[in-house]
Amino acid sequence: MKAISRRLFGKTAAATAAAAASGVTLPGLATSGLAFGQSFERKPISLKFPEGFKWGCSTASYQIEGAVKEDGRGETNWDIFAHTPGKTHNGETGDVADDSYHRYKEDAQLLKDLGVQTYRMSIAWSRIFPEGKGTPNPKGVDYYHRVVDDLLAKGITPYVTLFHWDLPAALPGGWQNRDTSKAYGDYAGYMAKHLGDKVKHWMTTNELTCFTDLGYRNGQFAPGLKLPNGEANQVRHHGILAHGYGVQAIRANAPTGTQVGLAENANVFVPVIETEEHIEAAKKATRILNAPFLTAIMEGKYIEEYLKHEGADAPKWEPDDFKAIGSKLDFVGHNVYTPTYVRAAGGPLGFAVEPNPKSYPHMASPWLNIGPESIYWAVRNVCELWHPPAMYITENGCSSDDVLTPDGHVGDVDRVMYLRNYVTQLHRAAAEGYPIKGYFLWSLLDNFEWADGYSKRFGIHYVDYTTLKRYPKLSAEWYKTVIAKNAVV
């Protein structure tokens, strides 16, 4: 085809417009399908989700509650870490956060205004057992009864996560100590017994790698340790053991019909091209490179590839550990933010990770690479490998450089773009028949973002950290419409 210069294009466009205005048909237009001004029939594709699909939002106790010294709450590892100079952005802490401890009814009203059916919240372990174990704190239990009662009164079903990183500081050795797993199991059973008549959906832990590897191997999160591989791998084991004890304890203490799962941020491996060989490579990568956590839980064992890779540093376990770790789950919750691309390759593993170029797009957080297809492959890979009865996306969202205008408006069009594309890919998973039952957007509110402090905003409601007033963003309006239509909009 002969190249068309900008000048020639301009002349052609002008001539075509003039001809259309005079009723003259230029050569080629009559056979090209549509002449200028000609109408066409739009055939929209429905992106409606299955009937009964659950829409919700997610939060975590330390990130929103504040009130760290009220009503008998015990100190946590994050209280200590955040108050250690140099550990968080500008030394910021969760001491006040969004003050949701006192404003939980206001926040529940935000949920109701959105029209969500569900809310994923977490319980602060140290509000229930200030020392991590021993004598329970009745004020802490009463508080969560009030929160749950208010949600139910507003027609919102609570999905409760029992551990979202805020570990009672009084537990000796933290996750380095196997006894912490046992203490967690006792705590999980206690909550299931005392709140199980109201809460029917429980998640044991949130993002195992974040409170194990990032806390004990990399030092980025509380308690900020950098242990050698062998000790860090043992921390990993104690994390999944706690999950297993938690499943057993919930089942032993909650009413029949209670649903139990977890919220895991397994690495999402996306085939570079959707051909059979690369799809198979992504599935292999999902199993092998998530071996310490989700694979061990779903298969009830450490796979050979992991044990061989770790060698003498592999974790040690007791004979009955995997009876607990491999306990059957009613659902798998998956937190999804970014993709990792893989391709088929030679060698014993059969795959290779394709690194992102420097130009790869991301949101306000440098780590948050944009990859909408990751949410589809998160569902597909897990379902095809392990066949869970149900899946939920328990977190998905993004940071944005939000600006509040004088009239209280936040036009976070980039977040809407991000969410719309991810939810479109989630619809693909639902349309293909995978058992995806619900979606929890992260997050309801801007909040304390761990080591990033208050420098990154993930909420669909803007929080003025001086006044603590909440403002719905454009993304909240978008999400409200999605929920009302049960469809991508």
C-alpha cells in the first residue's frame, strides 16, 4: 500500500466532506461499507454478571480503626513498628487512622449508599486477647458485635478476616514461635463461638507472604526483621499452620453451614500469549512459585520442587501439621493487583518469567503494575489447578494521586479506568463458567497504607486526615452503578 502523507490525508478528507455535502458519491465509498453520515446498527455486548453475584468492599482493622489504646486493646507489632523512626512514611502511624472505631456506623452507611451486599472487614486480635491469649477482653468482643449488628441492620453481610497482620505484641517471638499458631487457633475458635450466630463467612488470614516474608525476611513490614532463609521459611510454615488451626477451630465452634476460606495474594501468572504452551506454562508457574503458601494449603503438602529449591533451608514440620494445613475450604479468596508474565521455556520447570520493561504502566504506587487480565488468570489458574467450590476476589483496587477540589469532588478517572478494565476481565471468568461468586473492592476508604503511611490513597472515598470527613470519589459513583446494574459500565 502506498504511504499516505499528512498533506494528502488532509486533502482527501476535505474532498470527501465536500462531496458528501453535495450528495456526490466518491469512488470507493459506495463499496467500502459505510459512507459518511450513514447510520449503523449498534449491537452491544452484555457484560452482566450472574444473578446473585456479590459486590462488596474491603478494609482492615489497623488501617482504619485507630483508637489503639481504647477499651482494653493490646499493643500490636504494627504499633511498635510504626512508632520506630524510619519504618513508615514520615513516621506515620495507625493511632487514629480513619477513626472508624468511633465512626463505624458512618462507614456502614457509605456501604449502604453504594448498594453493596457484602463487606469484608477484619477483627483486631489484640482487642479480643490483649496478650494474644489468656483472658478475653469483653469490651473488644462487644465492639465487634455492635459493628456486625449495624451491618446486618443495613442489609450488608459481613465477611470477616481474623488476621490482617496486626499481631498482638505480647506473643513471645511473634511468628518465629510455633506457639503463635496455636494461640491463633484458640482466638479463631473463640470468635467463631461468640460471633458465629451472626457471621457466616470467615477468612483465616490475609496475604501470608506479607506478614511472613515482608515482615521477617525483607524487613519492610512489622516486625522489620531480616532472617536467614531457614528461619524465614519456618516463619512461613507457622503462618500456614495458623491458617490450618484456624479452619479447624472455626469448624469446631461455628454453626453448621458456616463458610470458611482465606484471603491470599498468590502470585498471578499470565501467559504472554494465549496459546496452549504458554497457558500451560502459566499454570505450572502458579503451582510451583506459590509453593510455600497457597499450593501447600490446597494440596496439603510441600511440593518437591519447593523442597528441592530450599534444600537444607526447607521448613520443618510435625507429622500432623498438614492435616490442619490441608483442611478443606469452602472458598478461596484471592487478592489481585498486578500480573507476572510467563512463557513456555525449556528446562525442568517448563516456564520462564518475562520481566517487565521500564516503560510498563503502573498506578501511583510504583509496584502496582497495570494488568487487567491478571484477575481472569487468577481465577482460571486456581480453579483449573485445585477446583475450589467457590472463589471470591477479596481485594482489587489501586492507588491514585487523588486531589480534592474546593467543592468536594475527586475526579479519579484513572482509578475508574483501572477498575473498569479489571472488572471486565473478571466478567470473562464468570462468563466462562468459573465459580467466581463475588468481588470486594479495595478499599472503601483512604487509610493507613502500612509502610507507605498516608502517602498512597486506595479508597473510593476520600478521607481528609485533618477533619476525618469522608468524600465519595468519582470511582464510588462508578462502582455504585456497577452494583445497581450487576454489570460492567
